Amino acid sequence: MSRCMEIAVLAVALVFCAAGCRKSGPESPDANETAGRQLQKKATKTLQATANLLAQQKDQLVQGSKEQLDKLQQQFDQWRQEAGFEDERARQKASELSQSFESALGEARAALEKAKDAGADTWQDIKPTVGTAVQKAQKAYEDFTSFVKATAREIQQTEETQTVEE
């Protein structure tokens, strides 16, 4: 159970305890009914506030993750355009890493869509999936950029070696 839900349950329990601990003379049935309604209203407000907080957190996480994925996509496209591989093996490896990134990005976007439409009850179950999917896309991006950087260093070293030999 999430921390927010625990707080909400505790708040509802405290409201029930406070309502049950009042000491007063015999009450008429109307007074008991009025107290019950007040208690129900307070519990409903507490639960609604908790649901609103969870919905707000979900929306913020989904929006932040979407922005992160959009930025990764944009940066990835720039890296891919700038990376020119003459070696067939390097081109093939870059293609594999590109496909891995595109796949991870698609999974992350699908997880975000599912999370966006999730209710408060299913959000807690989906939340870890979203985080994992976004991390997987980030890792695939980093793998691609690391490969491009390493290949560029190798090319530069080869060119420097050839220049020194001449």
C-alpha cells in the first residue's frame, strides 16, 4: 500500500475513533444519525483528497517521463544523423543498438499510455513498470551513444597514427 493510502486509512481510523470517544448524555436517534453523516462526510473528503493527491502524482510522473523520452528521442536522432560509419561491422552494430533503443522507447511510451489511463487503484501496480521502461530506454540510449563515442575515438586514433607514420 502506498504511503498516501496508509495516511488516508489512518486519518479515517482517527476520525472514527474520535467520533466514538465522545462522552455525552444519552443522545436522541436524530443526533446519532447527524453524527454518522458528519463522520461519513469527513471520511469521504479524506478519501477524495487522497485520490486527488495520487492522481496529481501520477500526472506529474507521466508528464515528466514523457518529456524525458521526447528529449532522449531528439538527442538520439541527432547522434544517429551525425554518426557516419565507414566500417560495415560498426554500421551493423549501430543499427542493432538503434533498433534496441527504438524498441525500448516504444515499450516506454506504451507503458506511459497505460499509466495515463490508469485509475488510482491500478496506478500503484503500473508505476514500477513505467519506471523500469523509462530506465530501459535511457540505458539503450546510453549504450548507443557510448558505442558512437568509442567508435569516433578509434577513428581519431587511427587517423592520428596514420598521420604520424606519414
